[in-house]
Amino acid sequence: MNHPVRILISLALLALVLAAATCAAPAVPTTGQPTAQPAAAPIMTTTAQPAERPTGQSSQEKPTPMCAKTLNIAHRGARSLAPENTLVAAQKGLEIGADLWELDVAMSADGVPFLVHDDTLVRTSNVKAVFPDRSPWGNHLFTWAEIQQLDFGSWFVATDPFKQIAAGNVSPAELESYKGVKAPSLREALAFTRDHDWRVNVEIKDLSGTPGDATVVETVVALVNELGMADRVLISSFNHSYLVRVKQANPAIATAALVERGDPDPVALLRRLGAQAYNPRASAIAADEIGRIRQAGFDVYIWTVNDEATMRKLIAAQASGIFTDFPQLLKPLVTRCP
Ligand code: G3P
Ligand code: CA
């Protein structure tokens, strides 16, 4: 074979080898970073499953949980010891060693998501004294600037709702610090959580019938995304259409269906919603049902439990987590994960 022919054959062989290598090689992200995961990360326990898991898939296919610890969830912060849905209540939950805290979020008149449980500002602030002519004092009737003028702490000091001040479990210095406490915006609450390397269950209140209904979900998800907290947040709601909207906005955020009276088929409900967890009132679920739902690959977080006997029963039933106003009571009862 003469020299030019050998060169031509060599070039042809080289081209074939290169073509084969290109076809066989997997796509590699050019940045060297992992590719985005479309499914929700298992932020709370090891059992959360992808939103897109097809119905009928066997529970045997999921990995065995490495740790069956029941999570201690400080409800509205440690609200037996500090004014609910404030950063001082979150701080108390953190000091106690809760695994995460829960907060309630609603919208101001000018579209700022902030922490409040009720539909109005009456019970947990001095709104009636500051704005006496603004009955019925609905959350959505006040701008964020107005809400920031309110005191969300003194009512707790005055009413001692869980009798923990009377019991001597709140120090005089803490009591003093609660006076004048402000309602945090959701941005502040999320930043607090991230800055303390903690986790949070964001309950989006049902804002049906108010302007916030159209935007609250997307506003909350945008904040979670902006702060890079998709893996630290569980979003729940009694309004299950909100959970579908969360998944549309960011499928990587874990969601939980809150239920008041129990659902006849929780697993089917969660699959329909693409949710990761079932969050029933304690009286609305039996111990064996907890096991069945968890076997199907979902978490079960139960609210709101303040007595030790029920806590022990739910831990024995392997509830994924317990919401409590007394995380200090639950703390010594829950197993530590390695
Ligand atoms: O998320 C559990 C619990 O907080 C739901 O009820 O009324 O306390 O917000 P509620
Ligand atoms: Ca709540």
C-alpha cells in the first residue's frame, strides 16, 4: 500500500473512532455542576418520594429509611414560651433543639408575605389600639408599612396563653424582650432559618376571597428560590390547589397536604397532588394508618400535640414528625439520628 493511501485509511479510521466515542459518551454539564433535579429533595426524612412517581409503583422499590426518628416541629415557633410566628419564638425553638419550625404566611395589602396565623391582626397584635377605625382588621387590609408599626409581643406577656409565664418557664429578661416584637416578613423568617442552618415548614394560609389568593404561592416560591432554600423548606396548605401551584413553580420543593378531618384515601390524595407528606390533625388519623402511608413512601406529620402520652404513641407509630407548641416536652422523647 502506497503512502497517500495509508494516510487516507488512517484518517478514515480516526473519524470512525471519534464518531463512536461521541455517540457513547453521556451528556456532561459544561459547568461541572450536577444537573438540576426535577423531583422534590427529601428534606425532612429519608422517605420523601419524587412528585412524578407513577401511581401503582411498588413501595418495595423505595430505599429503606436510614433513620426512623420522629421530627420535633416547633409549632409557630415554640409558641408556649414566646409570641407565635415571630423570630423570638423561632429562636426559642432553635435553642430547645427542635428539628424545624412551622410558620403561617399571609399577604399584606401591598403583597408582602408575612407571618400571621389568623385572618385578622386582632388576637396577636395591638392593631385595634393603633388603628381603631379599621374594623375588621383583616390581614389583607393593611400595608406592610402599617403592619410594621404593630406590637406582636405584648399580648403574649399580658395573656400568658400557655401559662408558661406563671409556671416560671419564661425569664424576666425574655418577657421584657417580647414587648414590641414585630411580625417578621417571610423573607426575614426564611433568612433566619437559613442563617441558622435550620429548616422550616411554611404553611400558606388559604387566602381565597382576598387579592393575595392569585399570587401568594408564586410569591412564596420566588422567595424560596431567591434565597436558595428549596431543600430546607416544606410547603403545606389546607388549600390543596396551592400545592399543585407550588409544584408548577418549582417541582423541587417538598409539599404537604394539611387535612382537618382526614381523607378517605391519603395515598391517592398525595399522588394526585404530587405531594410528599400528609399532615393530619392528631384526632384524624389512627396509628396503623400512619404505617400504611409511610409504607407507600410518604411522610406523615401530625398536629398539634402537646401531651406526652400522645407524643409517645405517635413516636411508636413512627410518625415522621409531630407539631407541638411544647418542643421542650417532645425533645427528650425523640430518638436521635446518627
Ligand atoms: O401545620 C400544622 C398546623 O399548624 C395547622 O393548623 O391552625 O395551627 O395553622 P393551624
Ligand atoms: Ca400553621
